[in-house]
Amino acid sequence: MAKTVVVIPTYNEIGSIAGVTQRVLAAEPGVEVLIVDDNSPDGTGQLADDLAADDIRIHVIHRTEKNGLGAAYAAGFRWALQRDYDFVVEMDADGSHQPEELPRLTALLRDGADMAIGTRWIPGGVIKNWPAYRKLISRSGTAYARIMLQSKLHDLTSGYRGFRADSLRTIDFGTVNSQGYCFQIELAWLFERSGGTIGEFPITFVERAEGVSKMSTGIVVEALAKVTSWGLASMVGRAPEPLRLPAARSTP
């Protein structure tokens, strides 16, 4: 059985993190959880410690400041890659991603995918409780990124995704400098340009019921600016060098 860790960044998610964590642990045998808390003032970090004290499958990293989703994931990935996990998974803490869909994600990794993405914008994908303008913004942003980056992926910003650990080790996180949701775009683009195998599967995305969204104008501006910059650099042959991914292999 492949050993899997689900990395969950948190900032003020005290209302949802316990439920999401328990659902993850119930979703697949052998899975573990790493909570990466950015010094949440609402007590999320302390709750995470309490959860970890009660269950050896739960681990916690405390960061001293809130400096972006990308940095939180990079810290979680480094922690995971220092240990003997086969798969490393990303998931939001707010309940928008359904832990019960985790077995479908890891199945793609076991079949040899370097990266698996839970996708909203393919047949079977469902979004619940989003107004029409949110869907329009998300789809428009995804379409723009696909055009600029010449990507075939259908949901570049999805935060429900997983990686084979040996493929994730090829990334120098010191060169991945996106801090907001653009981190998701950059990571997917690196894998795609490297010719890695990427599997997509449809997910049900549910708008958060607890807490406040972390999306901001600054995050949107960062994504647009970086996608435009990468796209133009790629057109003139100055895009970053692709990753050197290991040969794919099946995992029990």
C-alpha cells in the first residue's frame, strides 16, 4: 500500500479543520495528514496540536507568519519529502474539496501519473453554491492561462492535486516564487512542460461553509501578471528549464 500524506495549509480555519481532517483519515487506509498553520490568531494551530496529540497520523507545522499559500505548501512538501511517503497530496482546509474523492486521485498516481489534478471544468465536475460571476471569473482566468501557457490542462488553479514523491523531489522550491493561488498554476505548468504524465479527474467543489475566503485582488493581480510574463517568455524561448522527471512506474 502506497504511503500518502495530505498537506493542508491553514489560516483561521478553526471551524472546519477538525472535520476535514477526520474525513481525510477515513477516506483511505494508511493516509496521514500534515497541517501547516500560518500562526492563525483564531486558535487553529492549537486545535491542530490537540488533534495531533490524539492521533499519530496527524502532524503539524507551525509557521511564524502568513506569507502566502505557495510558501505554506513548499514548507509542507519539504517536510513530506524528508520522510518515506510515496504520494504527497494538496487539499484545502475549508471543506471545498471532498476527502471522499481522495481514492480516485491516488489511483491515478498508482497507475503512474507524476501528478493528478481534481478538475472542476471537465464532464462530471460540479461546483456547488458559487454564484454565476464566480464561475465566470474562474473559467475566464483558466482559459487565459491555458492560452498564454499553451496548456492542455483544464483546471490550472485547482488546489486538489497530488504528486508522486519522486517526481516532486525534482523541483527546486527556491525557484518557485509564486505566493498566492498562482503557485498552483506555476507547479502544474512545470510538470506539463517537462512532459510528465498528468491525470485529471472530475471533482465536486463546494463553496466553504465556515470562515472567510482568502482570495484577494492582490492574488488575482499576481496570477495575471505572472501568467502573462511566463507566456511571453515562452513565446521567445526564455521560459524556465523544464523539470527532469524520473521514469514513471506503477505503485502498489
